[in-house]
Amino acid sequence: MTSETDLQSKIISELESKSKTKSSSKSSSTASIDVKKLRKIILLQLQTDTDDNSAKKQYKKAIKALESKGVLSLDTSGLITFLGKSASTGGKSDETKKTKDKKDKKKKKKKKRSHEDSSNGDNDDEAHKKQKVDDENEEDEDDDDNDDDGNKKDVGDDSPTGEAAASGEEKKDSSKKNKPCKGNPLGVTRLFIGNLPFAVDETSLQEFASPAVITHIKWITDKETGKFYGSSFVEIEDSKGAALVVKDRNGEKLMGRPLKINFAPAREGDIWPPKKKEVTGNGGVNGGQAGGSGVKAMSAKPDDCVKLFIGNLSFDIDDDTIVKFFSNVDAEVKAVRWLHHKDSGDFKGCGYVEFWNTEACEKAAALNGKSLMNRPIRIDWTD
């Protein structure tokens, strides 16, 4: 079906959408949805059979995982309520309470010693010296247990070596990097960017994403020819930066082309981020096309079909180019109709092609996913 992380992202996205719809209405109650109804919506979005038992089990597992993270709640009647970010502030308050209790305990110990010393006048000097030494030892212990900012730190048997300290810093940085935030509840820092202009480079893409910082780029290219597909995967410095790019840059134009941007968590087995800052490839270990999904399956073929939908086209496509493309498999084109936006008149990057007979249409359909003007063409049956 899909990875658990992708499935969780889909669920969160759907709940966020319904939560926004609820908040925009006059009702002030919390948005809720039946767990089975949500399952049907998600499975349909993933083009999965809603009666598939394995898909149902994977969905149930994802719901439980999100519930344990505090992202949502599921009551006994089967209603899901979206809670937003996971509540994770309890640890800090508990630590503050422990520190306060320790200080109170130290004060009580001092008072007790002072009372004992005052009742024994002959040993005043000795008692004061002992108290001073004990107080200094307690202060040293407090200093060892806290960092320079007064925050509690882990205490080991020995002082950490430089290598161990560096490892601890890496873990700390990693937790900050992928920390859940508004608009990015899973803390994802890997993004897919599509519909890129072929003149794009690292500098222009970084300027477009600013103030977010891109640390790694993987340009998606054809496995055989090495030609650029017009899409990439990027790693952002932190989760907040990734959220900003998805929210504020998706749909914005770079060199005249509106970009498609979405979260793309690395799948199990992917080497991510790459060792080098800038690399090229064909979509990772799965060998898929731009976006990492491979060639999209075609729908059921209508009887006597003579027309195809064609998408993911270059904006420089024309009639002669598409006719020549299909002539490579002896599929003679009868007519071509390009689709444009009603308001602006801009080309949508897709259209319809009609053939003289169903045999030619079948030959043309076999080119689904093949490269046309450096882009994998998407083909599907249509009436």
C-alpha cells in the first residue's frame, strides 16, 4: 500500500483540512470524524481497495501511532478528534519540580544542622567548618548535574570523551531538526519539488526557498539517458523551514513555472540525505520517475477506445512533436486538443489525443511513462 510515515501524513493532512473547514464555519465545536469514514477517504486517496484487510490493518496501526503521539484522540464510539501537535511539555515541568524539591531538601538539611550546632556551644567552630565543607560539596554536585544555562543534564559514571560529547551533540541537533511544529506535525525535512524549469540550479532554488536553508539536493533524472525530469528531492535544515517552504512556496513561480511542493519522508531503504550536497539520480532505490512513485497505473480501458489523456507535458510541446512521438509506434494521430486555464489562458501541461482506430490507440498507450522532451509522459484511457 504505502509506508507508515506516508500514511500518517495523509491522515494528518485530511484531519487538518477538515479542522480548517470546521473553524471557518460558525460552529465552535471541535471537528470530529468517524474512524471508518476517514479510513475510506484515505484508502480512496491512495487508490487502494477499501475492503483490503491488509490496508485496513495498516490504517489502524497508523491511527494508534498518531493517538500515542497526541496528534489525535479516538473515543469508544469511533469518533476521531484532531488535536494538532503532540503535547510534549510535561518533561520540562517535571524536571523543574525535581530541581525545586532538591533545593528544598538542601534548605531543610541546613536548618537541621544549624539547630544541632547551636545546641552544642563547645563545638561551634568545628560544626561551622563541617557545614561549610558539606555546602560546598552540595554546590559542586548541583553544578555537575546542570549545564551552563542551569538546565538538567545526564550524569554518567565518568566524564564524557570528546567523541562521546560530539555524538551527544549530534543527537541533540537531530531532535531539534525534526521537532514537530505548526504545519509540520511529523517534523519532516525532506521535500519533493516538481515542475522545475530546466535552467534551475542550486543557487536559484536556494534563493527561491529562502529564508529556509537547503542542505542537500537530488535532481531527478532518467535512469537510462540521464536527462533531467524537472523535479527534485531536497533536504531542509529544520522542520520549521520545511513547513515554511510547503506553505508559502507551493504554487509560486520560479522562472515562470508554478512549482509543486509537498512533504516526502524518506522511505525505508533510502539513503537520505545523500553523502554529497548535490547529486543526480532516478528517484532513489525504487527506480521510479520524478516524485518517486514510478509509472502511474492506467484506468480500465473503455470499449472501442480511440482517445487518450496525456499529461506531465513540457510547456514547449506542440502538435508536430506529439504526432511524431506517437508515430514511433505506428499510432497515427487524428486530432490533438490542448487544455488551458480559463482565467489566464496558460497551458496546463496536458491534453487529449484522438486516433483513427482502437488498435492505434492501444499502441500509443504503451508509451505511458516514456520520456518526451525530458519528461515522463502520463497516459490514460478516456472516452
